[in-house]
Amino acid sequence: MSIRRERKDALEHRQLILRTAHDLFSEHGVQPVSMHQIAKTAGIGQATLYRRYAHKGDLCLDMLYDYSHQLMNQINLFLEEHRNEPPAFRLGGIVDHWVDAIEEKADLIIAMESKMSCEDDRGNFFHSPMYRFFRDRMSEILSEMLVSDSQQPIDTDFAAHSIICSMSPIGYFHMKQEKGYTVEQIKLHFRRLFTFYAHPRMAQ
């Protein structure tokens, strides 16, 4: 078999597995679905599935990786469509997309984090393209909002990183499940926090 054919087969297997897992997860939820069920429904051997994905967390990570590209494209489109809006509005829109993504993919995130080893760098969000994307977009918008001077310059990358950390899925689930905040309340409180960045005195 040629290398090109082998690569095509591998890509087709990946797409088949991801489609099958997506359909099964949508119907039954992530936790109840086993790797055996995914392989059987996809019509492939378990050995083939495990050669590509060592465990279900590995598979969930790949699904989240695909979804992250969709999310980044959605945010780029949002920013382009609202480029003339105030920066606080655009920053709030990014947060809204983020919160909606956590809501939509909560089960995948939980399954991925529960299975991934701490030594597996693939599960490190801060090394991912999506982290860099969010940090850069937020930093750009924050540079429009924050007032700086030569005495106390504002590090917008640090500010963006701090916002991202406060929006981690673990923190989000805690605020929603333990503290009882609704999705809309969480979005609203984040937007209110951004008004502090927009106020000149906050940067002094």
C-alpha cells in the first residue's frame, strides 16, 4: 500500500470514528458510551480504534480539537461583523461564545480531563492553539480599553491570561453547580467585570 493511500485510509478512519462517536454521544451521552460500542457501531476492529485513541479521553480531546477550530472561526466572524462596536462589547461577545462552548461540550471536557494523564501535554490547554487565539484576541481588545502610562504600563497579555484562567471549565462548573449561577448570570457578571478595565482609574 502506498504512503498516500495509507494516509487517506487513516484520515477516513479518523473521520468515521469521530462521526460515530459524535452520534453516539449525542444519543446516549458521553459517559455511558464505551470504546467497544464506538468500534462496533463504526464497523471497525477495537484494535484499530485503540491504535488511534488509547482511551475515551484521547478521543474526546480530538473531538474538542476539531470543535476548537469551529469556535475560533465563529469568533473571528463575530469580531469582523462587530468591528465598529465598543471594545467591551466585543470582549463580552468572546466570553459569550466561550461560555456557550463550555455548555455545549461539557461532557466531552469532563471525560477528557478525567482520562488524560497529568504528564500528557496534549491535555494542557495553555499549550494549545485555542489558548493562544483567545489570549491574542483578548489582548488586542484590552489594549483598546486599558489606559497606560510610562509609570505603570499595562500588560494586556497578562490581563487576557487572567481572564482566561477565570473562565476555566472547572471554575465555570463550580460557579454554576455549587454557587447556582445561571448561564446568563455568568455572562452578565463577566461583562460587568470588563467595565472596570474600561475605566481609566483602574489602570493607574
